Amino acid sequence: MGVWWQRLTKRQRLIVMGVGGALALMSVDAIGLRPLRQQVRELHQQVRDAEQRLADAVIASGQAKAVNSAYAAYAPYLQSKGSVDTELAAALSEVESAVRQSGMVLLSLKPETGRPGSGQMISASVEGESTSSQLVQLLDLLQRSKRLLRVTELSARVVEGKKIRSFIVISKLLLK
């Protein structure tokens, strides 16, 4: 190779060295650098995917917290307080408290038994005298009850001037 190199002119030697250097650089690029660049691109994509999954998980976690806190507000409705008698006593106590709070004159408050189609339901009948505003206030208090009380029957008639005598049947669905 030394004789061959010596025969070349200076310009030819520079061209051969330039072509050799270019071939060496292309070989280094093809063998070493291109796979490294590809691996870096793949790693960047994996990082972007992981960041997206993390952002989605943070959003889902926040949504789960919101759902759990909203559910917690309704948890008292789902908790059974005990036997049917215990539930009935608690419902009667709450009805009596609502009647007193509304200012209605309570004439009778008694549990209803054997109502047709009652199934898993307890009922109580209330008879009382009140003004129309007191009756509306009682109905509102029963509507907002934490025990999910509902008025299933209501009959009212005017008795002395502005006094109303009302008969109300209040029911509560029993949860298992």
C-alpha cells in the first residue's frame, strides 16, 4: 500500500483521505449513532406515554375522591338501624319531633299495621289540627327527613275557621 500511496499526487491523496474519512464517519453513524438516536426517540416516547398515564391517573384519583365524598353524604340512608321495631320507633320519634317543630296540635300518632302492599315498609298515621302554614311546614320537614319518610296518604278538612284537621299516613321503606 505504501508504493500505491506514494504514486498518488497530493490532490489525489486528499481526495482518498476525504472519501475514507467520510466512509469512516458513515460507518460510525450506521453502526453506533443511529441505533442510539432511535433508542433515545423510543425512550422519549415512553416518557411521554408515562406522563400521560400519570396525568390520567391523577384526574381519575380526583374524580374517585369526588365520587366517594358525594357518596358519603348518602351513606346514612343506606345504613339499616336495626329491627323493624327499632326502625318503627325511630320513625315515630322523628314524626313526633316534626309535628312539634311545625306547631301542629297532635291528636293521635300510631303505627299502621297490615297495610296492603306494604312489603318491606313501615307506616304510621298522624291525626292533628293546624293552620295551613303549619301543615305545609310539617310536610316539608317530613320531605327533608334523613330517614326517607314519605307521605303516602293525606286528607284534610276545615274545622273551626282557619283550623285544618288532617289525617296523614307516613311510610318508610326498609332497606335490607
